[in-house]
Amino acid sequence: MTMNRRILLWRRLIEALQGLVILGLPFLRIRGESALRFDIPTLRLHFFGVGLWMEEFFLVLIALIFFIFLVILITLLFGRVWCGWACPQTVIIDYTHFVDRRKKVAGIGLVPAYAATFVVSVIVGANLIWYFVSPYEFFGRLFYQSLGSVIWGFWIVLTTILFLNLAFVRHRFCATVCPYAKLQSVLYDSGTLLIAFDPRRKNECTNCMACVRTCPVGIDIRQGQNAACINCAECIDECTNTMARRGRKTLVGYFFGLPGEGGRILRQSVALIGSLSVASFGFLLYLSFSRVLLDMTVLPNYDFAPRMSDRGTAVNSYLLSIENRGSDDLELAVKVSAKVNGVEIVPKNVSVKAGQYRRIPVYVSLGRSTAMGKAVSIEISLEAPGSNGIEVVRKAHFMVPEG
């Protein structure tokens, strides 16, 4: 009889897709930059075509708050579905399932299993680094033996930790160390999705122990809920196969709440956390779309004291600190305005590349009609014609020198 492994096949498919995304994402480039990477030298986060500077990391904080609420909501609804279906620890352990098979026979057979696990650890360790150092730069520097001691050090440490974890700890990490697993008992309620044995049909159990033998963390699902359960659903597949031979349905399955208690999906806690998730996501969208792509700070240029020119006009100098946070190069028109006539600024145009920070000196002059020894309020502005009307205006004080 053909074994029915429906849930396992779906899990393997999702794990393969996840592996493809995690390994392939660093190689994806949008507008010449990595799709997702934190560049340490510039302290800039590249996120799918958007570059976030360190001073904009409040967006990351809001995104983290949204993510926390989302994790709580998913846990309330679907329990440890993350642990069994999407957690990188579970996924990589499933990719190295040959270690568990070889451990049963031990001996020399463990050598190729550990060797393959080491190769996986090397790849995963490098993949983690690619989210900080572009893989194109990584392989180029590796080829020319200029990777550097820092990157080499991180790669060796990550590979060592991953190998020890995958070779010796494995699912014991989920059952004993993982903080998210310990948090489950706090987040669960009477309507959370569980994998459970139906006690109403316990007399139908053949005591074949298939569900216990297949469990990666070694629990007996028939004894009730256990904090070590990672919801991998392998016990469901085994029980489904066993009971199918007798023409009956599985005794182990997914239930919202304990079997027979009829838990509800929509409930007060779900509505509350769901509302907080939607609110935080809406706030994140608002901040993202209202994000300022061009910023400017006007500072006095202390290397150029206010003075009178040969034409009798007053001249002040300023330093414009310009930051282009967008993904396009900008040609900016520099303008100045005041309540008095005859105000001019030089230069009248500047260019700032995408992601560039520039400090540019400018010179502002006022006509002879301005009273000596007084400060005049002026406005210096940057405009990017044809770039969605980007404009930045900053106020400054113009000092008219005496004599």
C-alpha cells in the first residue's frame, strides 16, 4: 500500500521555496543595490529598492513592533505553525535529515553525514554574511584572497556554531532552549490551532507507537499537549497511514482548541491583537509614504566671514549639508528669497547622486539698500524639477556687516 505523506510533502515544498528565497535574495539586485542588505560601512539598510539611513531607523522600529504583534496574532490563531513549517532551525534540520538516519547505525557511516552537514553549515554561514556583504563582492574578494580577517572570522564562527547545532543539538534546541517555544504557553488560549490526539476515540488506538517513533522530539502525542512539540505534523501522517489500513480516519490531527471543546477562531484576544497589528501596519505605511527623500541643513560657513563686496553688496556664505535618500540622482536648483530686493545666490545648481551626502558652500549677496549692522531673515531652498516636485526650504540669518 502506498504511504500517505500529504502534510510532509507540503512541508517539503514550503521548505524548498523558503530555502530558494533565503539563499537567492542576496543575489537579487534592484537599481544596482542588493534587494535586502544592511551595509555596515555606510550604516544604510537596502530594502527592495529603498535605502534607509541610520536616522530613519525609526521605520525599522515600527516595522519590528508590527512584526511582534503579527507573531502574537499568528501564534494565537495557529499555534506553533512557524516552528513546524517555516522556522530556519527546523528547515535546515530537515535538509540534513540524513544525520538522524546515520546516527541509528553510528560507526563509520556518520563521517559522510557529518561531512555533508559541514558543507551545509559553510553555505548557510556564508549566506548570513551576504545580508551584510554583497555576495558579488564576497566571491570577488574570496577569489582574490582579500576577504579580510573580520569576514573570515565571522564565517568561521558561524560555520562552527551551525555545524555543532546541526550535528549534535538539532531538535533538542527547539524543545529546551528556544525562547519562542517557551513563550507558547503564555500566548495560547482555548481556540489556538493544535496538533492533538482525539481522546474521544482512544479505544481505536492500536498502540502501534508509530506516532512516537516518528516524532523528532520524542514525545507521545497521546499523553496530551507538550511544550516540546514543534507541530511538524509527522505524527498525523503516520497515524493517517496506520488508520487507513483499517478504513478509519486518523486519531491525530489539527484542532482549534482541544478536541471536543470546539474552539472559536474569532474571539476577543484575536480581535484585540489583530487590531493592533493593523494599526501598527497602517502607521508603518503612513511613515513610509511620508518619508522625506531629500534633506538639507544650512550652517554658517565660518571660513568666510560676512563682508562687503567691491560692488557694495553684502555677502554671506553658508554650508549646505545635502542628503539624497532616494534611489535616483538629482539635479537641484538652489534658490534664495528674502523680504528685501536684490538677493542672489551662487551656485544656482548642484547635483547629488542617489544615496550621496554632500556639503556644498554657497554665497548669498544682498543689495545696497539693506541697512548696515542688521540681520535679515532669508530662505534657501532646493528644488528638483520633474522629480515629483521635491522641494526643501530652510531658514537662515543673513548678517549685513558695517562699513
